[in-house]
Amino acid sequence: MAVAELSTSCTKTHSSQLSLSSSYSSRFSHHFRRSFRPLPTTRNPTISCSVASDQVQTPIPVQAQDLKGKSECYGVFCLTYDLQAEEETKSWKKLINIAVSGAAGMISNHLLFKIASGEVFGPNQPVALKLLGSERSIQALEGVAMELEDSLFPLLREVSIGINPYEVFQDAEWVLLIGAKPRGPGMERADLLDINGQIFAEQGKALNASASPNVKVIVVGNPCNTNALICMKNAPNIPAKNFHALTRLDENRAKCQLALKAGVFYDQVSNMTIWGNHSTTQVPDFLNARIKGLPVKEVIKDHKWLEEEFTEKVQKRGGVLIKKWGRSSAASTAVSIVDAIRSLITPTPEGDWFSSGVNNLLKLVVYSRSVYTNGNPYGIAEDIVFSMPCRSKGDGDYELVKDVIFDDYLLKRIKKVYMPVSFWCKGDCSSEIREGFQGLPQLNFGLDMSFSEAELLAEKRCVAHLTGEGIGFCDLPEDTMLPGEM
């Protein structure tokens, strides 16, 4: 690769390869580039380093002095490469900006290298990683950046680290909000909602001010459903539909348990949906799931196991893992984030999946995702973030699946229903339920059986002071944190 600059000196400029600017502290936002695009102008002076092509041997760290101390410029962090002249890059797509919070944590340690390698967004998609941490984690972030540098990923064109979300989220097109305070011993759930809610409220404001107008946001930090709602409410300029809470790990765990019970490999399990909250009130939907293209209940004849043990196994999987390994799931969480992203950006191959509902000609994958409920076809309360089945055409957008079926068991587990009986009972409801609906107004009957819905509505009331809806009032039901997340 050709080196653009012909000097070994470091000079203060407003456009550089290593930026040390931050509104919090000038030492906590470092940027490096392997890009043919110039950096945007910043308000604070930065430091640029370059090396002549005939002088490139072993990269020598260059010392840089900022307002609070000393920072080092390592190897390619200080070099400008003319990648535009490379033959390989001519077919590449336009660079995309991906911001990750909690970037020094274990989940990110698995995830970032998958993104940088091209596994997530594809082999011809260059990426810029924008890593958000805290003052405590800034050195660890520098270590992450060094490891990314040493991995020599051709698609990784830019890396920046910082503690100011307004700077880190600048022009971000994907934001993965992983960082959150874990729940410690003796901490009330309401306290956790308030502490993490403040973090996500601020990050929502930063997204609103700095991110791309159509940014896609996936919230991983728990309680992720309500954190996603808080973040969304504080970012009114971003479409509410663009906010997601991660329930894909629950879906993957459910697929695994069904595969184990059926004695098949897990790639034979499809159409798995997680309904509700990422908590013990979640409802893994085996009624609409399929194994080798057949309804689960036709393959697994032990219906008692499906109704009693299956959900518990999915919920407790994280706790069992901690007992075995001594740590919470990080690698599988990172994989589930990858799966969630790819479900939005990858078109489904023709014939990969057929809907089990009324319109069985739809050839689009169904995956579960916690999304904003406004306008949902299931009668779920609006203005919460609730896991529901979704389809995607691979354009980054999604649609809710309307052609799903329900039976007595699933109806009782999911929610308070406000939909016509003709929608819910497609030949699967008992005669008692059908008779009970007779004579009732079509949009005013209900089965008050929703644990997840009630829980999320209670959480919403608890964080009202963070969503601009008044004074928070916590009347939370019993503790429903998933094992392994405390």
C-alpha cells in the first residue's frame, strides 16, 4: 500500500489520523484510520503522524502530548494508506459506521472481531468501529484497538475510542448498546431500572443529536426491553421502528432445546418466536415453530414436556452455564447479536422457509425480535418494546408476521387479547373459548393472561421520569430477572 504522507513529523492539525478530542477529557477519545477519507474537522486540535514510504520498517511509537498526559501513536494508527488505489477495494461498498458501547467488555471482545472480519456485514463491506467506554475502561479500549490493529482486517478502515457518546455516535448507522451496569447482590430491580435507565436516556439523547437519521439500534444491556424504550423515547428524531431489544439469544437457546429433544441438528429448527420480555415471563413459541418443516408438536409427541419443561430450560440456560463455567454467556451473546443483525440485512434464499399461517406462500424468514408495539396486529398494549415474530427482506427493515396461529395454551401465556376471535382461533381454540366470545364486541373481549405485557407496562411506569411521561412510580411484580443476569 502507498503511504500518502512524506514526513516523519507529528504536527497539530484539525484533520488527523489520531484524534484526542473529547468534551469530557481530551485524553479519552483516540481515533485511528486506514482510510482514504479525511477526518471531519473537530473543534479541538489533534495530532497527525505520518511516515515516508521509504522509511517504513518496524513501526515506531510516536509520543504525543495532550492536555492531561501522554498518549502513544502505534503503527498503522499513525499511517495514512491510499486504499483507493488498491484493486481489491474497487468493488467494495460505501463504508458504514458502527458504534458499540461497553466495547471493552467480554461480549464486545467476541463481537468486534466478527464485525471487523466481514462475518457480519459481508466480505465487501468496509467498516468503521466507534467504541464507547468509560474513564475506567479507556486503557482497556486502547488494548482492544491494538488487538484489532494486530489482526490486520482489510475491511476495518477506521477505529475510534472515546467516553463521550455524542462524539462516538457521530454519523453512526448501526449502534449496538451492550454496556450496562450489572445487577449486584441486594440490588432491587427498580434500582437497576433507574441506574441503567439514566445511562440509556443519555445515550438516546446522544443518538438523537449525532447519529445517522436512520440509525439502527440494538439494545443488549439489561433490562433490555425497557432500556430500549427509554433510549427510543429520548431520540424522537429517529424512527421508533429502528430500536430493537435483543431476544435472539433466547430464540437460539429455544431452538437448541427443541433440537436436543427431537434428536436433530439445530439447523433443522425454524420459525422460532420468543414472545414478550427478556425475563422469566418470556414465552418461547413451540406452536408455530417447525422441525424439518413439520410443526413441532407433530415431531415431539411429549406435549407435557413442551408445556412445562421447555420454557424453563430456555429461561434457566444462562444460570446453568454460569454454574458450569463460572461466568455468564458472552460468546453466545455475541453470536446472537450477529444473528440479529444479519436477519435484518440478509435476504432470505428462495424456499428457505414457508409461513405456517394463512398465507403460506410467503418465502421470508421469521425471527423473533423485541420491537416497538405501536400498530402491532396481536392486540398487545402499545408503547412498549415487546418480542414478536418479524420478517425481513434484507434491507435493514422488518415487518411483523400476521400469519401466526394460537391455541389455548399460547393465548393464556402471551397476553390480554383485544382481537377478533376469527384472528386468533384458526381451528385451534376450544369450543369453550369460542362460546365465551359469542355475542361480545369483536374488539372488546379479553383474556387477561399476560405476564410479559403487565411486567413491561409496570417497568414503563417505573421509568416514566426518564421517558418524559411524568413521575416514575414502581409497582413491579415479582422478580423476573433471568438466572445468570444478576
